[in-house]
Amino acid sequence: SDVDSRFVLDASVPNGNFKPAVEGPKLPARNKLSFNQMSSSYGKGFAMLQKMGFTGGGLGKHNDGIANPIEVQKRQSKRALQDDGEMVDQDLYGNEGGRRTVEELLSMDRAPEKKSTEPKISDGWKRDGKPKKQKTIYKTAEENAGEVPAMRIVDMRGPEVKVASSFAELAANLSGDSVRSLKEFRHNTRLLVSRYEDKVRLAAERKRHCENVILSAAKEQERLQAADNISEADVKGCKELVVEMESLRERQDEGSIGLSELAETFHRLERSRPKEFHLLQAIDVAFALALPTAKRELSTWQPFKAPELVLKAMAKWQDLGDKERFSALLDASLIPQLRKALVAWAPRDFEPCIRLMETCQRLLRTEVADSLVAEVVLPRLRSEIEVWDPRIDQRSAHLWLHPWLPLLGRKMEMLWTPIRFKISSCLEKWDPSDPSAHGLLKPWQQVFDPANWDPLIEKVLGRLERSLQETPIKPDGQDLTAVKSLLRWLDLAPLENVARVLETALFPQWHGALKRWLRTEGCNFTEVLQWYQGWKALFPPELREQLVVQRHLAHGLEVMKHVMAGGEALGPEEPTRAGAEKATANSRLPVEEVSLSLSDYVTQVAAEEGLIFLPKKQQRNGKHVYQLGAATIQLDKNLVYVAPRGGEGEWKAASMDELLKLAKATKK
């Protein structure tokens, strides 16, 4: 049999002469430290080792023990054992694991070492250095017959060769090392993949090369077969075609033939001699002659004045060859001239450039046209925007930018941000009464995206709001410049934003002026009503439909009705923004639903008159007592009680006019 007898495992065969290996050979152990280093590091311990006969290598009778001292890992104070990090990756045996080969484990021919009866050097430390007598064991014949013969199973599946004495032991090793075996399998698989990956890549490259060679050979074979099938008439036709192409080359060298005529000539040759044209591959000759001809004509070409002349001639070559040849012709001749012309182009002169780009887009590939726009046209427009100053430039930017929108579309969004910054800087010192800002922003309303348009409108409304707050509201001689300036922006600003400006800047003053007028003696209610109607007519119908404006106008009307009915000039409570948000669009405020907080009204009057209005710590009849100016008052429902002077006497109810006189008189 060709199988080594040592690998034949048969439990039924007696193996009296198959002796188990006591110890297989190992790699020599290596000490990491020299004797001098061990002596200096371990001192007395190393001296004891030398007395026991240590001469280097591993410890033990057969020098198969550890060869390097065990490293101690210092633990932090009061720190217990951890799940990870306790084992130290240390080569104690000095031979990188001390793995054995199969031959070493199965070498049975080596004679066991005979025990020497002579005293050894390592026995010098013992009290009695005499060798011990071996104990004799006696067995009966039945015991010897019942013993199971020894079995050796070699496990070579892992990185280390293992020997098991039974199948039960082998099964135990498998169950205990399943996870480790899987990791080893992955590691070995990864090594195999990395080893053969380069070989597979080289094989793929070699395959592609062979395929290209086969294709080239097939084309060459087709060409040779076509050459074999050429008749004498075909040869004569090829010679005539060569003569005509040679004459074209001479005319091209002389510069007497143009690009358009050259294309028409090759079109004619292709139609008249298709077989000869294909055999001689005259298309390559055609584009070889077209390149210098195109460069010569494009050198004197003025693209902005007559873009159609050269481009029509170039378009005739589009149907002559394949797309790759035509693209190469454009890239080598036309594209450099276009870039040169666009770099020197003045962006404010937009009409010639737009006409040129529209003509080129029909001829160029989409990616080439987009590249010209992104790399030349848009940067030129951006540089012109940088030098544009809206304050002194008499020509607005929209006049030379908006004509590009049908051609470029969303590609121009990169230009809106710098334009917004330019306009925003102009609005810093803008006078709200100046209508030029409205004309400057109006062309950009449908062009800017919300991210660029909304900040500009908010800035304009902020300036208008400050101007409106600085404008006093009075019954006669009213200056309406700030109000009309705000209403001018109704076509650009959202109506709810304009209503918010009115609520913040106009209506508080408007209500204050109305109430002061109603408190004057001999107030003419007809004039007040006319004043109210004039303000209401000033607002356009779409603005009057806003809920905020409706509530404030209704509040003013209710105050007027309250006073005309004989009440004090307090009127109902002034509407707030929160109340306006809660109300519905169709709501109307009847007189019965409008109630006034007397405390809020006194607060407003004190602010208008410049008086202090603060609550005091004391109370009267369970109600708070306030200080208005230097007077002490108490609010009870719709009555105001004033404390007597000096603190003696009864509290008396007073009207608002009397209360103000007392507060101001006391203040003096």
C-alpha cells in the first residue's frame, strides 16, 4: 500500500510494538534576556537557577519549559480582575509557539533516552542526590487482556498539529475549539483570497489583451479578405480616389479650399465611390485635412459679429464621420476659439454672446456646452456683478442678466446671492421716501428665490417701520409721506407683513391721537368721524381686508361710539396681535363684546403723559393701591378713587381729567 503505516488507524490490530511517544522534538528555546540582564534584573533568583544547573534555554529536565520570565502587569489601585486585557501576549517559550511538525509527533524510531544513574549538576541543591528506585507494578493476565490498545489520531485542520488518543478526546477538542477554528478558517481564507487576487487580476488583464488582439486580427482578416475580393476596376477606382484626395491635400496646403467646400467634396466622393472610400478609409484623410483648414479659418473668425459663417461649415462635418471624430475636430479647433472670445467678452453686451451660445448649443455636445457656461460665461457674469454698484450705475443689472434666463435657467442661481448683497448694502442708508428702491427691487421679484428675496423685503419693511414710528399722528396737518411710502410696496411685500408694520408702528399712535382728541373739551364729533373715514379710505381695499387692520379700525370706531354715547374717553380695550391671531377672518366686534381693562388704560395714559404708574404694597378693601405720579389711587371696576391729601379724609371717585390734574399738580 502507498499509505504510510503510521497513518493507518485500526483499533483491532494489536500494536504491541507501537509505543506512544513520550516527548517529541521541539524547536530550541531562545532567551530574550542575556545572562547579564537576568542577573541585574532578578539577582538572587537567577543565582539559584544557575546553582540548579541552568545554562540557558528552557527550564525543566528536557529544556522544554519556559525560556523567558513571566511579565507582571501592574494593576491600578483597588482594581479587580477585568474581562479583557488580563492576558499578556508574551512568548514564554522563545520559539514563537513551539509548534511541532507531523514528522516530529510521529517519529517513533527515536530510542527513548536512558536514565543515567550518575548524579547530575542540577541535583546539587537536593539533600539526597541519589536516584530513586522505580516502583515495580505487577499485573495479572486478565488485567493485561482487558487493557484497550492505544490509539493515535492526528488532527491537522488548524494551524497547529494535534494528536488525540481517542475519538472522544477528538470530539472534546472540536466542541471546545469551534469558535477558534472558525476564526482560523476565516484567517486562512483571507490569506488565500489575498494570495490569488493578484493572479485573478492579471488573468483578467491578460484575457482583455487577448480579446483585443483577437478583434484586431479579425479586423485585419476582414481587411485582407476585402483586399482579396478587389477587382481590377476597384483598384483603378482606388487609384483615382487617391489622386483626387492628393489634389485636395495640395489645395489645403495652398489655402485655396475652405472648410465648407472640403466637406462637400468628401461627401461627393463618399456617394460616388462608396466601396473605394471604405477600402481606403478616406474618412481619416478627410478629418486630417479638415483640422488645419478649420484652424486657418477660425484664426480670422469674429464669433460675435458673424457666428453662423464658420459654424454652418463645421456642421457639415457632423454627418460625415462618427461622433468621436467630429468631437475631436471641435475640441481641437472650435472650442479654443470660443473660450478665447468669451474671456474677452463684455458681459453687458449680452445680445451677440447669447446669439453665439444659442448657435453653438445646436452644434456642440451637451456636456461641452455646459462646460463653457460653467467655466467661462457664469464667471464673466459674476465678475461684472462684483464691479456693479446700484447707487451710481445708471444701468440696472437685470437689463443684462435677465436675457440669459431662457438659455441658462437655474444655472444662474449662483449669481443671485452677490446681487442680493449689493442691493442690501444700498438699503442701509436708503431714505424710505425715495421711490428708486422700489424700481430697483421690482425686476427681481419673480427671479430671486425666497432665500434671497425675503431678507430684502424684511429690510425694506424695517426701514419703513422706523420711518412710520418717527412720524407723529395728529388730527390736523398730518404728514402722510411715510404711510404712502409703505403703501407703495404693496405689490412687492406680502399683505400680512405690511399689516404687521401698521399694527406695530402706526396704530398705537393712531389710537393715542384719537383718544386725546376725544378727551379735549368741545370736541367736534363730526370732524372726528371725517378724520376716521379719511384714514380708512387711505388704505387700499386689499389691505383693509386684513384681519389686523379690520380690528384696529373697528376698535377706533367703538371708542368713538363709546364717547358719543356719553362715556369717558376710555373706550374699549385696544386690540393686540395675540387677539388678532385668535379671531376668525369673518369676525366683527360688536359694542357689547368690547370691554376695556381700566388698569391697562391708565397704564397707557400714564405712558402718554410721562407719569409713573406703579402698584404699592398696601391694599384698601382687599384691592391693590397704585401710585400715579405722586397721587395714590385705587381702581374699582370702572371707577378711580383718589386718596386724600395728607392721608386724612375719605377716598373720592374722580374722572380721568381730574385724576391727571391731581397727578400733574402734585408732581409740580
